[in-house]
Amino acid sequence: MSEWDYAMSFLLGLTKLLLIASTATILIIWYFYMETGQCASPPLHRIYDPMPNVTYQRKSCSCPKAYAKLSDYVNKDNFRDIIKRRAEDLKKYQIRKKSILNQLLFAPSNSPLQYPIQGFIVIPLQKSLIPGLSVHDVQKPNFQVTLSVSSGVLAVEDLQEKDKVKGQGEKVLSISVSSLQSLNDLLGRVSYRSTVYSIKSGDLVHFTFGQYKAIFPIVIRQPTVPVLYDLGEDITSQVTVTTKTFLRYPEVNRLVNSIRTFYKDIKIIIADDSFDKQKVNGANIEQYFMPPAQGWFAGRNLAVSQVTSKYFLWVDDDFVFTERTKIEKFVEIMESKPELDVVAGSVGSNRFSYKLNYEEGDEEGGCLSRVKGTYQPVPGIPNCFFASIVINFFLARTDAVRKVGFDPLLKRVAHSEFFMDGLGKLLTVICPAINIGHKHDGGNAKYRTFRRPPKSDATNKLYLHFFKNHLKCMKW
């Protein structure tokens, strides 16, 4: 054999060897891919965790010099006991308000998993099919999916003997099949049933397929029965006028007369905690006598508790109805924007409105400040603006205000405190074009002694905010 022939033979053998090695490498890679669904270099989403170990601790809020430090108003002799009781009650409050649905979740990228991310609501202890469960665009010789929950059980409905399902009716459900079509058929029949009765809670479903993981929420909620109000045909069936009076019978009688000038038949409710009682005469007037000097918010609670109409109009006893006091306009706004809870007007030239800025803070408490102004205009309603606090002349949704209530511990000077308790619960707006008159005569000498309470009243109020509202400081 010549050197040329030898060289050619060597090259041919080397080429065959390289072809065999390449083919073997390709087969190994293909097998690995089909078995695991991934390449030798794993994609970034392999390390994805839908519920990472990320904790958000509440941060302490700052109290500038202008803020009142509320711990200064706590009884020093019982300071430690009060702080302990406050912390214990906060924990109980948080238990009532917390939900597993508030946990931070991340959606996976480039995932073949399909699942409901919002709107899946189930009735406690009742079985419901989980909508939209499926796996997409994956080629594998076999498929295994695991679903797990913590407050309920999972099952595949209409399960056949051939179906390979483990954990039927348990917290962890595993499905093993050889085709994607069979997998999705079974996933389309997966049901959930909660096992812990709660009227408002949730559960998290962990959905695992190979290296792919996802978590989605289930809302567990007891349906509520609607509470509807028949508006009837006129303003008298839609609105009740409410007020609270104390030692000011000339003023409250003047108010009633002004109401009757424009609204002859509308119901008027008066809560009265005066010392020497006097009857306020007139048709369709309900006057409720209270023990003397029970206080401003106790009277408000009583008056609102007796309202049977959809809305009530709150007025002070020294207000006066005028041509600009249009209750119908209030109702028109409320009916056009059903999400609203309180619509206020203006009193004389006073367009009182504030925004509340609240930071939750840490275990020391939150920080609250009141800033004059409004948030933004109400879409579709000219000259109306969103606010946190409005003046004492407002139309309110009866059932919404009852859920917040007026704290009877606030007896003498209180108004903004109601809106503080209603922050995040009442959607409030001010529409200054709707106006009522105000004739502030100052009242009699006895009334003025209650109207201007001693310094201890302000001190007690600050302590109340410290404990009840879990505040560290506030600026009013």
C-alpha cells in the first residue's frame, strides 16, 4: 500500500469515527431532552420560585416635630400594661383581617402552565371545578403533574380505572399519563373543596409539572344576601334628615321650620340629650330623648340607627335650609355613582375638606396627618372632588355608615374622627355647589361650657387614638 492509499484509509476511518461519535452525542442529547424537557444548559426559569422567601416587614414611620407623640398621653403608672394590651389586641385585629390571599406571588416566565389567576371564587365546603387548568406545547414520553392545597382537598371528577391519579380527595393530587391530551382532559376535571369553614378566606394551589412551578389563589367566600332599598317615587321615601341637638331648642326649631319650607313631608329624626327636655312639634318628626349629656357621637349613632331610608342627610341643629339646599341633587349623584358612600356640600362659605395621610408603621404604631384639600375631581360629575374628610352637611348611604359607626367615647368635640375610622371603608366626595346656611348664635352659657371642654378632654382623645387606632403620632 502506498503512502497515499494509507493516508486516504486513515482519513476515511477517522471520518467514520467522528460520524459515529456525533450521532451518539445527538442521541444522548435528544434522550436527555425528552426525559427532562430541558437542554444541557438549563434556562433561567428553572430556578424560578413562585413564592420566594421574601418578607416585607412593616417599617417605622417618622413623626416630625409638628406631630403629637401619642405615647406622651398614656398613663405612666400603667404604661407597660397598656402597651401589652394594645399589642395583644392588635394581633387579634390582624388575625381577623389577614388573608393567605395577601401573600406576594410571582408569575413564572416562559411557562407552559395555564391556570386561573383571578376570579376563582368558591363557596365554603362546596365542591367546584377549577377552571382553565392545562399544560401547553410540551413534547415528552410521559407527563406527571402535582397539585397541592392547604385548606381543602382536590379530586378528579368522573375518574376512570385507567386514569393514573393518586391522592384523590386529599390535599396533594398527582396525575401521571403518557399523552398531553390525556393530561389536559384530567386537569379539566380537577375539583377543589374547602375543608375549613370560613365566610371569607382563601387557599393557594401549588401547580407543579417537572421543573415548572406556579401558585394561584382560590377565594373562599360565603355569598352575601343583597340589602336593597326601594327609592319610591319622591324624595320623602329616599332620604331622612337627621340631626343631634343639645341645649339649643331655638336653633333646632329654626332648622325644622327651614326644612319644612322646602320639604314639607320629609322625615326628620332628632337625637336629643338636653337636660330639660322640650318637645319639637311638627308632622313626621321623630325626637329621641337620651340621658343628659351623652355626647355628640352617641347622638349620631342613635339618629342613624332609626333611619329606614336608603340615604340620610346629616345637618347640624344650627343649619338653615335655603334655595341652594337641593337634596335631590345629592341623590342624583349617589344614584349615578353607586360606589360612593358620602357626598358632602358646603356650609355658608365654608368648603371644609381634607385628605388623610396614613402610614401603618411598626409595633410602635402608625402615623396620621390631616392635610387641607382634595384628591382629584370625580369623573363625570362637575365640581365634585374626592376627599377623606368633609363638612357636617352630607348625604350618606345608611348601611355603609352603620358599618363604621360613631364612637360614643367622643362626646364633645368630634367630627373628623368618624372619617378617620372610615378611612378605606367610605368613598367620600365634596360637591360645594350644594349649599346650606349656617346661623351660629353661640348658644346659651350652659351650652358653651360643654362646647368648650376642658384640656383633659383633648388628652383623653389623644390616648384613645393611641390605643384604638394604634397610632404613634398624629398631626390634626
